[in-house]
Amino acid sequence: MQHVTPQARQVNFGRTPTKALLIIGAAATILGLLICIAFVVAAGVDYRLTEDLGIDPGPTPPAIVAGMTAGFWIFVVGIVTLAAAGFLRILRR
């Protein structure tokens, strides 16, 4: 096993932030997508329940729309983060 000096650790530390960006971007993308899917299912359930009561379904409730919007923007931030991490990885090669 080689002895690594503190200076060598600092030099090798440069790749860790890119990996962290990739992990954060992937997690945000998956989380945003799951949130969107959950709220789309919630909107469908709400529509179906309203239809079963014999009431003409109106617009989607604001809470469901807000949840879908939040999930969408988390997804977008994740995609942008993944793109930035990929760009940084290309630059470092």
C-alpha cells in the first residue's frame, strides 16, 4: 500500500465534486419523476371519485397541480445538474 501525502489527496480530490453532481442530479431527476407520477395518479383518482359521485369533474384541484409543478421543476433541475456534471466531466478529460 502506498503512502499518500496530504498534497496528493488534494490533487485527487478534484474528481469528487463531479461524481457528487452526478449523484445529486440523478437523485433529483428520479425524485422529480416519482413526484410527478404520484400526483398524476392522484389527479386520476380524484377525477374517478368525482365521476363516481355523479358530479361532472371540474378542473384539477390546485394542490395536485402545485405538486405536479413542483415535481416537474425538481425533474428539470436534476436534468440540468446531470448535463452540467457531464459537461464538467468532458472538460476534465
